[in-house]
Amino acid sequence: MIKIRARAGESVQQMVKRFKKMCEKEGLIRDIKRNSYYEKPSERNRRRRRKAQRAAALGRR
């Protein structure tokens, strides 16, 4: 769970911006987008295999 505390003299817009950045770092936005529609297990496995192949081609795991 992400928690934001107001800093001294910080505006609401700055707090929202900081909150969005933290969500992005944690990968929440990506997870929400990925879970917004149903993905068949075969498609999920195919996506994971492609990702592994790209990583192997780049020489990292």
C-alpha cells in the first residue's frame, strides 16, 4: 500500500504528482492496465515466453 504524507509547504498538486510517480515505480498502473481485460492462459504464457526470448537474446536473464 502506498502512503503519501504532506511535506511542509507542499501543494495538493505536488502530492498528487508524487503519488503518481510512486504508483508508476511500483508497477501498479501497468498491473491495472493488464488486468483490465481477460487474458487467456495460453496468451499469458506466450507473452512470458516472448519476454524470456528477448531477454535471452540481449544476453541477460
